[in-house]
Amino acid sequence: MKLFYFTIVLTMLWSKTWAQNVTFKSQVSSQQVRVGEHFKLGFYLISDSRSISVDSPIDYPNLKSFRVLDETNVRNFQVVNGQMQSSSGLELVLLAEKEGNYRIGPAKVVIDGRTYSTRTLDITVIERSNATNQAAHNQGVFLSSEVTKKNPYVNEAINLSVKLYATNYNAFNRVRNFKPANLSGFDAKTIPDEEMGERMKQEMINGRYYISEELVRYLLFPQDAGNLKIGSFTADLYISGYYGADPVKLSSEPIHLKVKSLPAGKPKNFSGAVGNFTMQTTIDKTNLNQEESANIAIEISGEGNLNNIALPSIRGNEHLEIYPPQKHENLSISSKGYKGKISEKFVVIPQYGGEYHLDPIEFSYFNPTTEKYVTLTSKTIKLAVNGNPAPVKVDSTAKVGQVNDYLANIGKESSTLPTLTEKLPEKVEEISGNIWIWLLGGIMVLVGGIVWYRKKNTTEKNENILEEKSKIQSQKNNPKPVLKLNCKKDLQELKTLVHEPIFYTKQEELLMKIGQNLTHLDVANFTDQRAITLMKEAQISEDFIVEWHRLLSNARRAKYGAMKNTSDSLQALSDTESLIRMYQAIG
């Protein structure tokens, strides 16, 4: 009826509007509501004239999917930038009665022969849990739990909200002993109060007004595909009786989810990231000197399961040392998942001069909104390094030259010579015997020289191999004197440098001394792998070897700038003290 009157009013307000501006729009208070919750829908005609001429009645959309609780005519006049603006409209209060996705079509009106239409509005109505305890329901109090999505993907963030409903504020003071449900099968985090917004509001459920308070909201990440159950949340409602207040159990209904597996077609580098992310890669310098360090940072930001993803690694080559990265996180919990960024910083050190090209860095994730995999790719990282070029590998089996085919098969001389002889001109029989002897003798000398040359190369190669293999044995049979180690003095000196940049250089020197004393290797012959081999042969404990190598590697990496915090150096000092105690026990 009010829709009819509103149309009549607009029809009566007529005047010539050849130059006036008219806007016809629709507006909704919320595009997602729960079953039993009401919301406001409005249609508004806005013009720069106090009255407009409507040629025909307004054609409103079908609203049969909702119950109309109230209708109100509105009319406003205001001055905007010195111009009078008139607004006339109709506001409706609608009640959502059934869950689903609904579309409110456009309203249409014809003014001065021109048709105006409002935009289409989409409304989503989600399920609401009902009270299960009749006694509590009779008191107008019940617990409800609901999720934002019942069929999420594995590792997709969803919200679980738990609310207490009551018909009056007094009931909230009589609820005690709230107990959460079993959330096994989920990675669950409680969303902070500041992220929840307004916690108390008025809602209409089955035509009855309630006051609702959101007790807690969880961020859930389903861990496995299949059917998952969220149990009941419970609380006690104390009801006044003849002998005092008696508790009545409040219980929310369980929620059943059907978790979907991630679709086929996962990228090769996919590590389980689900959400919406961006990637940024940076390097602090691209021109540097041989054995100078550079820092490469990889940063992933966005919303999703940021707390549980693996960042991509950097692939280099044999002449570019890449140390294990340092990880940094700056995350907060939001309704869409973990929000913020995580980053890893790699220290790279080129061993020789030249140009280095690092492969593009790739990071893949699954976007549950578009239901597609996304791969982010960086540009190729290029380094220009000043210094000595890398040594060229020489193939010791390469041939100096080839005189004839038979020269490549030493040892087959006897079978080759007749073949060569056969290839001589037939007139050779006419040559004198002396010339024949000289020719044949020359060939034999040539073959003998080649055999001697190949045997000489083989002998020299074997001698080099034997010499290299004997280095470790000679260290054990004839140990050379190494740097004198005074554990107490060296450790005390290290303690005085714990806040100094030189700390890690001194730590490396101390660990090198320990390695040299245990293996009798001098600096010229010392390598980590050779030292580890000798320690194992000396039956030194595996725990000691692993810890020694870890501390030595960390010290080398830290002195190039990867570890600069005082807490890092204090921990390194403590670990070094423990290692020295192990070393002293070895004796």
C-alpha cells in the first residue's frame, strides 16, 4: 500500500525538468545477513529541483524472498556546492527467512520520457544455529556458533563465531562457565577483540528481537580434506528458583564441514600457500668485488596461511656461496587469515670475478576466491663482480694431436703397421733395400715416441693422485706443529669482544685452532671436509664434529653481516663455551 502512495506522491510533484539532473539509486544496509536477521533496503530519487515529473508509476523489483516488516517514506532537501538538491525515497525493513544467495533486481522509473534504473543488489543469507536447550530457550537465552564457509579448501582461512543471545541485558550477567568446543583437525587461532568490531547488537530471530553478544571468534585453517566436525560450545545459565539459582546447561549445535582438497595442476614449486599474496625481491648491490658479500631479500605479503608457508630458495652456481637465510615475520590475525609479511635474507659471496646470473625466483599459491593457482616470478638477478676469473677446468685425457688413426689406440701397433705398409705405393719394391730400412725404421721410431709420451703422462697423473692421497696420511704419520691453543685465555678474550663487530672473526679463529689441533692440518692443507674426515678417523664423537662445523659455518656467515644482533653473539659465545668443554674432554 505504501509503495502505491509513494508512486502517487511522485506523480503529483510535477514541473518542467528539461535541464534538471536526476539520479535514481538503491542502497542496502548489509549484503550478508543471517537467517532471522533484518536489514534495510532503500530506493532514492535525487534531483537538483524541488519537484520532478514522473511519467508512469515506479516499477519496483520482486521482494518475495524476504518478509517486509516496515516501510517509510523519506524526503530531504539540502544545499550542495551552492545548489539545491532534493531527495525523495522509500525505505524498507526486510527480514531474511531462508539461507541462500538472492538478487534484488533494479527498480525503474520514467521521467520526462527517459527511463532511470537502480543497480542490481546481491544479498547472501547464511545459516543461523538454533537453541537446543528448551529450558534456556524458554528463558530467552541460547548459544549459537556459525562459520563463514562450510565447504572450504584445505588451509583456507574461515571464521568461527560464537554468540550468546538473550531477550534482555540481565540474562548476560547470569551466564557462567563458558567452555570451547573441540577444534581438532584445524589450526585454530583466537581473533583479537580489536579485530572483531562491534560485539553487541540487536537482531530479529523468528520475528522476535534478541540482544546478541559475540563471545569469541576463531580463525580456522582446515588441515585435511574430508568431513570435519566442530563440537558444541557450552555455558551455564543460572535461573532463580525456590532454593536459589540453579544452573541450566546452554549448548550450541555442532557444525559439520566438508573440506575440499586442492585441485589438480599444482605448480612444481607449490608449498601449500593458500590465500592472496604478492612477492618482492631486492638486492642491496649488484656491483661488488671478489669475496665481498651481497644481501638478497625475498618478501611475501598478503593474507592467508602466512604462518605455515615455505619461502622460495635461491639457486646459484659452484662459484657463488649462498648461506642459509635469516627469517623475519610481521604478522597479525585478521578475519581473512594471517595478515602481514614474512621475509628471508640470504648472504651471497662470489668466489671469483665475472658475471653471475641467478635464476628467477618463483613462488606459487592457491587463491580460494578464484579457485586457481597463481605463480609469482621475479626478474633474473645479475651480479657484476670485480676480481680474478674462475680457473678453467682442463681435461687431462685430451689428445695433443692425431697423426694417424692408429695413434689413438696405443698397443695396437703390430696390427696397424701392416696396414700402413699396404698403403705404400707398389713401386716401393723398386727402391733400394737401404731406403726401405730407413723408412721402416722411421715409422718404428715415431710409434715408439708416441708410446713413451702416453706412458709418461699416465705415470705423472698417477703420481699426482698418490701425492694428494698421501697428504692426509702424512699429516697423521708426521704431524706438523700447529698454533698453540690456550682455551681459557682465548675464551676470555672472546668474551670481551661479544659486543664488537670483530667478535665473529675471533670466534672463527678459535674454532679453526681447535680443528687444526685435532687434525694436525696446517692452514695450507686445511679444508672443512678434510678436517671432518680426519676427526671421524680419530673416532671423535659425531656430536662434537657436527657442533664444531655448525659454529664455524655460522661464524663465517655472521662476519659478512648476516647476524648482527647482540643476542646472536651471546648465544654464539655460550655455544662456543660448551664446545670447548667437549674439546677438553677429548683430551
